[in-house]
Amino acid sequence: MPKLSNRVNTFTDSVIRRMTRISDEYGAINLSQGFPDFDPPKEILDELAKVAYQGPHQYSVTFGAENFREALAAKQGKAIGRSIDPEEEIVVTCGGTEAMMCAMMTICNPGDKVMVFSPFYENYGADAILSGADPIYIPLVPPEYNFDIQLIEKGFQQGAKAIIVCNPSNPCGKVFSREELVQIGELAVKYDAFVVTDEVYEHMVYAPYQHTCMASLPGMYEHTITCNSLSKTYSITGWRLGYLIGPKEVIEAAKKVHDFLTVGAAAPLQEAATVGLKFPESYYEELLKTYTKKREYFLKGLDEIGLKHNIPQGTYFVLIDIQEFLDLPQFHGWTDLEFCEWMIKNIGVAAVPGSSFFKEEVNHLIRLHFAREEKTIDEALERLKKLQELLK
Ligand code: GLN
């Protein structure tokens, strides 16, 4: 067998997505990979039905269908607080995943350094490797998941080309305050670096926290590449619709990378999703209400069972502390991954082992999400009660 590339030996498959496969195999309730179990908005589905017969079914413009980009520019222009040129400042990608990969390939040379907060969304590790960049990890310190701005300055002094900011943050649910973003942004400007943001949970920010786009801060548009997706906002994770927004010189280059990576996102799905991009403000208010309710319901359930957890400021993820279980004789010496596999088979609930999000040696956390119908959350909580019985 001829040898494969060295690069493929330097990272594993996604543990998040692996947990979904194991969960499906054992018929567990899947609270691992984050996606909703409810339908997308009816207006989008009705439009999809129309598109099935009316098209388009052939390629759209490689960097995104014109009407889709126009609707996107209008919506995100409001969030960023400036007018965005749909021709020159947007690339539509196959999901937020390609957007992030495309951003990294566009700005990084092999050997460049990129700062990544830890815990991080696991894709960033692979994005760095595939684009040849070396990550510098900046700890987000619990319980508030604060960071030391001096470490970020040190990272820039070591030549970091960019910093990745996932806001709201997967998996810890941190919402970066405006002040924190200003601090990071000022350093990016001072050291002439980029901020690459991942804002896919922008509409899941719980009061009193508020979402601030890095690109909206004074002087930051020229230094920011905003990565985002429609997956979470319209409950269409399988449609793989994402995008990058940035200054036109960056986007011109990103268009080339994207063109040769994937040519384009699915044309019929862009057409149908355009309806969603034009929804009034009330849609996003309702979405937030729905998730706020689910968050309260799930956290209350966890409290009633007695599972220790963080309180996410945004996203639909919760980190659960499993140390007290790992201290039991039957789990002695187990990894969090082994514990999650055991949970799928014996408790019937799938979680993601926390170690897949941390640079540090962290073995005592697992991640659950609550993007589920209430009855599914009820059943998951009922099953999780069995965990607590182990402590009796
Ligand atoms: N962001 C989601 C999660 O962390 C999954 C996204 C994906 O798998 N592409 O679970």
C-alpha cells in the first residue's frame, strides 16, 4: 500500500461526529453533536418544495447565488452596523466548517501561528493542521471562562497571524463582552493581525448577555473575517450553508480558495433559505425565546438530578462535571471518552467527552446539548437519573 500523507496522521476524526455514529448504533438519545430535532421554519420548507420543480438545480455563482448574498448582506449588515457589498465582501460556503477552513487557508502560510482559545470547537485544530498553521492556545479559565489579555499580547508578539474567536463559544457557552472584544481587537490592530470569528450561535445569547460582532467595533472590519452559518439559526444543519464576510481584498482571495475546495454551496438550498434570511426580527426573538425556555428547563432538570454543570451564557451546550463518577471504583482510571461510550450503552444518552475541546489535560467534563423537543429532554433527564443512583 503506498504511503498516505503525513498530515492525515496528525489529527483524528471528529469526536463530536463519532459520538453521533455510536449513539445511532445503540439507539441512544443523542445530546452529543449539536443539532435540533425539530423542523426548520415552514416558510423555508414551502419554498424548498417550490424550488424542487422550479429550480435552480445547476451551479449557482461559485461564491454564492446573487439573491442569497443580497439577503445575507442586508441581514448581517444590520448586525455589523455597516453596508456590506454582496459582490465583494461575502463568500457563501458549504457550512460554517468550510467558512472557517477557507478563512484559515486564505490567511495562513505553513508555519504561521494562530491563537486558539481552550476550550475550543474541535474543528479549529484540524483547520490549523490542514492550513499548515501552528496553534498557540490561550486558556479560558472556568468558572467565568475569563482569559488573560497579556497571554494574547504575548501570542501576537510571538508572531501570531490571527486569533480565532468563537462567540458565543462552543463548548463553554461564554459570550465575549464588548470590552473583551475591544481588548482583543486593539491588539489585533496593534500587531497587524486578523481576528477570525465563528458566530454560528449569534442568535442564542441569553439575557442579560448580548452578542457583539467583532467586525462591528470601530476599526475592526478591516481586521476581521466573520465566519457564520445558517445551520443553527434556521435549524438546517444538514443543508450546509455557511459564509464568510470580510474586507474585499480578503474575500477576493477567499473566493479562489472556496472555488477550488467545493465550487459552491447547493444552489436549490440557497434559493429556499433566502426566504429565511428575509424573516423579520420577530423570528429571531421567537427563536431566542424557544432556546431560553429549553435552557431553563434542561438546567433545572440537571439541578433536580444533582448533576454539576456550568451555566451557558450562549449556545445550546452545557458542560457537566463527571468527576464524582470517575472517582467510583467501577470507573477507576477511565477516560472521559470511555465514560461517554459507557453512557451511550448503559444510560442511553450520548455526550461528547470534554477532552476533545481542551488543550489542557481535562478528563472530568462531558458536553450535552438541549436543542431537543421537551419530551426528548424529559426522557434524557429520566435516563440521566440512573447516573445519580450510582452514587447512592
Ligand atoms: N457545532 C456542532 C457541535 O459542536 C456540530 C457541528 C458539526 O458537527 N459540523 O456539536
